[in-house]
Amino acid sequence: MAKFVVGDRVKVVDKPRWPTGFYKLENWQGDIVEVMEDPEGYVLMKTHKTRYKMTFHENELEKI
């Protein structure tokens, strides 16, 4: 069963090893717009900051 459903508000969790100089996404917030069946465990999130849609694994997000 999916961890999130369409419409859930989520944020990107902090990764301890973000590369230096890399555009960090931790704490970015957004809304789930699609729960993918293939590959399983991935969701499409529309970010509040840029309004872009980005794909994340469910383990990289937490519900707010």
C-alpha cells in the first residue's frame, strides 16, 4: 500500500550527505500530484517553491 495519496502535503527530508555546492532540496514542501505504480514506491510532488513537478521515492518525503 502506498505511503501517500494524491493531495497530501509533504516535505523533503534532510539527507546527511548532500554534495557540496549541490542545490539542496531538504525541507522543500509540496503536494503529491501522482502516486506511481511503476516504479512502485515513487510519487510526483509539485513543489511550492518553484511549482515544478519532481519525482521522489516515498522514503525521501514526510507528511506535514
